[in-house]
Amino acid sequence: MWLTVLWLTASGALAAERGHCGRQAGPQCLHSFALPAGAGQMHYYASRAPRPGDPHGPQTALLILHGHPRDVGRSFEAGLQAARAAGRLPRTLVVAPLYQVAPAQAGRCSMPDTPGAQPGDALWSCAGWLAGAPSLGAHPLGAFAALDALLGELARQWPSLRSVTLVGFSAGAQMLQHSIGFAADPPAGVALRYVIADPGSWLYFDPVRPVPLRGERTVPWEACGTGGCTWRFDVPATSPACAYDHWKYGTQSLPGYLPRTGAQARAHYAAAQVDYLEGALDSSADKGTFYPILDKSCAAMLQGPFRLQRGLAYAAYEQAVLKPRTPRRMVIVPGCAHDVACVLGADAARPVLFAPPP
């Protein structure tokens, strides 16, 4: 008899977890809200249903930003997997927003299971959202401002929230890293942390770029492999056409839709709580690194040849030049190339994803 009761209890708990979207993305997990200024609707997956009047809900949230193919379901499930492995899922809200793209363009940046745009949705171009660009249509809203609005919505729907860790992977990491310097103040009573994982390129706040060294000698990037180099930071000698320090690689020629100057954004970024993840195998043109889609423009290549090298050099830039207010971690995740489930689900990533709130 007690075995039957135990089985029913366990199966009921599992069914409840599935019903509350704690296992996988599904239509019942997709929510929407109205963006400011009549810009339209934005959608997001959530691991539990909103309960605006419940002060005893989750106090922490893990928000995962999808990559260029807008693989929002896979990103959401990677967040669920990470929270479950850490034993945090029962008390953590997992969220994954979707930057929607007009149907005529969506085929170039969608996965088969990416939810299609609905009438009234805010729409971006395939490349626009990751650079913070305004949405299309009569009432445009910048992609960074849409993320700010989502944080406000989460605080309204889950008033128990006290901290949110925002995680970006690949193009989502690029978007998130660029957004930090231009983000609005968080909702009252909510602390924000950021985790940047495997972006294709970085926003530098100074006109210098990394020069790899062995000892005191300048060496080509190829001599560094996956480590073994230090860096010097110099202003590179390039042609004006390279525009290496212009947006979205630097803070020159900032678009008018951004709310701060380059100097203001630099100070804001240096004050934020930020950590970094890089896949140890995301350092070549081998299978699994998605090298064909890596940004290989002149401006990007000045940051390094592959994602891992670019990330290591950026961490060194912070220590040598940017000098953030608090120390930041750069964690190399062993055994992972360019795979959101591998990177976020790894044991090595756990202390970064689930660090105590600031």
C-alpha cells in the first residue's frame, strides 16, 4: 500500500513539474505582455505561471537569451537543465524571451520549433535585435529597452523576485554584453547579475585592442593555442574602412537610439555584476564551433581568431584597462564547444550561474 502511495506521490510531483513547465518548452509555457509606447507584444517562456498577488513565490530568476537562430525553446530547456542539476529549480523562475522577426525574414534566423509571429507582435530584423536596434513598424522600441521592460514585467508578475541573473549565449551573449552599459535601472528591490557565454564579438569601451605576447615578444594569434599568451593593449593601425571602434565593436558612432554616451556606458558597465563563460573547445574551425557563422570582419578579427581567444583577451582587457569595480570571473568550461546545453549544464558553470545575489 505504501509503495502505491509513494508512486502516486512521485508521479504526481513529476506531473506537476511538467504542468508548470519545469521539464520542457511548450505552448502552455509561453506568455506575452505589452511593450511600452504601443510597440506591440513580446513573448517569453517561463517555468511557472505568473502569480501577481503571491508574495511567497520565487525570489530568484534565471533569464536565458537565445542565439541568432532564435532557438528560444532550446535556450529555455538549457536553463531548466542547469537549474535542475544545481537543485535550484523548485525555487528559481527560469525565463527565456523571444525576439520575434517578421515572417518574410524569419526563415533566415529560426529553428523549426521557434514560435511564429502573431498579429500585434513587436518585430525585429534577424540582425537588428542583437545590436539593440529598434523594432520595426510605426511604434519602434529598442531591443535593449524591450529587455528592460521584460524585467519590469517579471517583477510585476512575480513580486517575490529579489534577484535576476541574465544569461546570454552566442548572439544572445553579444546582445546582452552590449546592453549592460545602456540598461535602465532595475525594478525596485531587484538586483541584477549578468553572465556572458561564448559571444561572437565584444563591445570594447576603449580604442585599444589585444596584441598577443609570449614573454615580451609579439606573436601571431596562432601561437597562443587555447592559452599560453598574455596581451598588450594598443591602438591598432588599420584602414578607416575597418571601423573597428565603431558600434557594435566600440563606442564610436553610437546610434541615436542608445540612451547614453560612450563614457557613460563605460562607467555603467564597469559598475555592473558580470561574469563570463567560454567553451574550452570553442577555439578552432572544427565541427561543433559553428565557425562558418563566426563574425570574421576586420573589426571582429582584431579581437582574436576564435570565440575562446576573444573571450580570454576581453577578460585581460578588463583587468588592464577597464578595471571594473568588483572582480569578474572567466570560467572555461571543459569539453564544450559552441553548445548552449553543454556550457550552461556543465558543473563548471554552476557557481557562475547560481552565485549569491550582489
